[in-house]
Amino acid sequence: MISGWEGIREEVLRRIRVRDWPPGETIPTEEELAAEFGVARATVNRALRELAGAGVLERRRKAGTRVALLPVRKATLDIPVIRQEVEARGQVHGFTLLTRTEGAPPVPVASRLGLGPSARAIYLETLHLADGRPFVFETRWLNPAVLPKPLPDFGVVSANEWLVAHVSYETGDIAFTAEAADAREAAVLGVAEGAALFVTERTTWTAEAAITLVRLAHVPGYRLQTMI
Amino acid sequence: MISGWEGIREEVLRRIRVRDWPPGETIPTEEELAAEFGVARATVNRALRELAGAGVLERRRKAGTRVALLPVRKATLDIPVIRQEVEARGQVHGFTLLTRTEGAPPVPVASRLGLGPSARAIYLETLHLADGRPFVFETRWLNPAVLPKPLPDFGVVSANEWLVAHVSYETGDIAFTAEAADAREAAVLGVAEGAALFVTERTTWTAEAAITLVRLAHVPGYRLQTMI
DNA sequence: GAGTGGTCTAGACCACCTC
DNA sequence: AGGTGGTCTAGACCACTCT
């Protein structure tokens, strides 16, 4: 017996899998499905909305709901604070602040932060450790104009955690690349120059201004994983 | 004026950002917020449910809704078919089937596919091109036992697209790593041996059995990007 | 036990889009 | 112009979990 919006979601998925409703086909309207399953239309809507969000269905007003022809699968990644990521592996997290300077950032950084040419920014280099071994080399630019005062000693509190605790919510973008370790990264992470590093780059914004631009170079062997 | 569930979501976010509701704090109940905003409780529920899904709020029955202390940010990645990915860059997609063999897969592959030691599998090597230049080197194991017949000529139809069109829905996992190009990868992609490659590995399953295990080695410079 | 979120209903109106 | 999904309402019952 099918009941509840999750039951309806599973039943719709089953019909797609067994090709009752093959890719590209228009499935019955919400009203028809509601009648068939004996539920309210809102319940059907909830189920179909979830499947559309997952890329399985495509919905347009008036045109109806179709099974996606080339489903763009959606994968959700969890982006935890580095300390949590290390502790989730059962290891002990530590970090060392290697560099802290302040000054005008290089032009590409300034432009990605949306700063004028003479604006000043804080630059931090931090090495994160897992069980005492290098794990992530973090290089970060901070926009001091939008940070709450007073600023902490980033040698004691990692910028990562101070930010999530003191700048409540932000939007931004995130990118992943593979890059060869340069001389500095190789020395800090204790790997050979040219080693393949998994690199995460994030820019985060408040409603108006950029907060921080951070680059995380992970030690070789790092694996970012999720279920589909 | 605040109205609609999206308006309520933005207002809640605003209050979190300006620290009316700092991290860890319990916010008013759905009923109280519904009264304040002059909407039905279901509308508030929709807004708060979205924010909980994004990792901004934590909700528990009886305990109420709190602002997440260490928000585990969720990023949603689109995993398109390679052809779409190439075409989205305004380039022309092409591909060449380099190898097709059939036989018992190596043990690590068999175990990840959940196959017995003597089971046979199809192995494909495909080079995907963007504007005629190497883009992705795909190596794929297929479990023929669960594939619909007849199998196509994978030199004409890419396995990637044939699967999404003929095996309607599947679950699986996906992982991203950075790896140094081995001799074969370097030769096929036309890069130096040891170059840093962005590698995607996917396993996909039907309800019971594994369908395919695929490894995509992207040419250096590849960037996987999303908004947060 | 009781408070809170999770879900469902029956109905309604609206926005968008195809026809 | 009309059909379809998107959203909202007011109310209800239920599931979970904290006390």
C-alpha cells in the first residue's frame, strides 16, 4: 500500500525504473495521481517536487511533468569545518599559523574579492594537521572592513572556525581543481614538488561585500566523497 | 513586507546574519513565527525546512529549531553527461572508443561492483574530446548481467549516454581525487606523465546489483564549480 | 505528559506557459 | 484561453523526544 509523500516518491521511481514511464514521457498530472493514490494533491506535489529537485523529473506549468531525458544528477556535498573533517576520521586536529601579513592584495585576489586597488586585506597561511601530520595547507585573504571587531589571534583560533562562529551566514561559490604542488606547497606539506594536490577554492560574501577568499591544498590521497 | 515562504526564508536568514538569532540560539516556534508574519504554519514550515536542509538550522521535535553552531554547509553539484558539459562550454563534443574487452575484472574492481570472482565484465576505454582536443579519459567496467539487451556498439553511442537513456534510475556514490597521470593517461590525454589530473570515480547500482564503475580523468585545468 | 516539528487534507487562487 | 504546476490556508492528527 502506498501512502505518504515518500511512498509516492518511491512508487514514481519504481515506475520510471521499470519503464512504465520511460525517459521523455509525460507522466499523469498531480490531480490524476492524487486521485489514483487517494491522497491530496499537495502530497503528490511534495513527492514530485523532490524528484524534480533531484533531476529525475522536469516540470513546467501547463506542459506537465516529464521523466528527464538526460538526467542531470545532483550530488550534495557536505562542506564541514576542517577540524570536524579530521575528527570524523578519528584523528586529532591541530594547526599552525605560518604567516600573517596585511597589505594590498594582488590584483586577481582583489578583483575576486571585489576590493578597490588600494584596499588592504589580511593574508594568512595556516597548516592544518591530522595526528600531527600535514593535512591541508590553507591560504586565506580576509576583508577586514566587513569583519566584526576585535579580531582574534589567528594563531590560537583558526580563521575557519572563528568565521563560522562570528559571521553567521554567507553565500559564496566553491570550486575544486587538481593542481601540481609548487615549491612552497611541497615544502609545507612535505611532499614532492609537482605532486597532485586536491585544491578547494572558496569565496564567501555577505549580502554586499566579500568576506574571505580561501584556498585549501589537500595532501595527496585526499578524497572527497558523497552518495548520489 | 514579508510574504511567501521565500520571503520568510530571507527574513530568517537576515535575522541570523545580523545576530538577532546568534549561532546556537533557539528561534521561535513555527506557530509563533506564523502569527508574527501573518501566514499559515505550513508556510513557515516550508521556509524553515529549506534552511534546515541547507545546514543553516537544526530542527528537532519538542526541542525546537536552533541556529546551527558549526554549520555543515551543503553544496549541490550538477553531474551532467559529458557531452552536455562540453557543449555548455560552447565546444564540440566527440569521443573515440579506444578499447573494448570482456573478462574477469581485477579483484578490487570486482569487489566494488559486488561481483563474484569468476563473473565476467565489459571493460571500455573512451577518450572524450572538446573541439577535437582531449578532455576526459574514461575507463569503465560494466556488469553485463544487469544491462538491457541488446548492447549497442559503444563506438557509436557513448556508454555514458546509453546508460542514462536505458537504465532509468540508479543510486550510487561519487568521489573526487587529484592524481598524477600515469604513462597511459599521459599518452592518451597528451600531457606530461605525472601531471595533476582531476579524477571522478562513480559506482552506480540498481536496487540490487552494480551496473557500472567509471573513472573519469580530466585534462589539467579542469574545474568543478558550484554556488553554495 | 506535553510541546514541537512532520505531514496530510480539501479547497482556493495564482503564475506561467503551451495551445 | 485554458491547463498545469506553485503556493497558500486553516485545520487536524501524528511522531518524536525532552522533561
